[in-house]
Amino acid sequence: MSEETTTSAFDVRLIIALLLGVYGIVLTVLGAFFVTDDEVRRSGGVNINLWTGIVMLVVCGLFVLWARLRPLRVPQSTAETAVD
């Protein structure tokens, strides 16, 4: 009863991971190298760009891990009709 399946190349989890990764890298670099004492003082003593960038990179990694461990499967018949 089970049909063969193929893995979808356009998984929305990977697109979200890419966006989170790019923004995470930008914020981490800004927080690590281009922060002033005034910015840290205005954010309550926390380097908010650095911490937000690190969290975004961790979430990006979780999305990639999720997509690798549980890939999106498309039934073979649906994949064939999409190509035709």
C-alpha cells in the first residue's frame, strides 16, 4: 500500500533557517565588534545584538537539524504529475 516517496527540494524549514542564519550572523558580528557603551547602557546593560544573533543562529541550527532528521516526503505520483 505504501508508495515510494521522494524528498522535496523546497522545504520551507530550510528557507526559514537560511533567513535566520543570515540575520543571526549580521547581528552577532554587529554585537561582537561594533557595539558602543552607550548602546549597551540603553539596552539595560545587555549586548542585545550579540545575544539575539546567537539565539537566531541556534534556532537556525535547530531548523536545519529538524529538516535533516525529518525530511519532507512527497508521494511519487504527486511528484510525477508536477513534472509533467
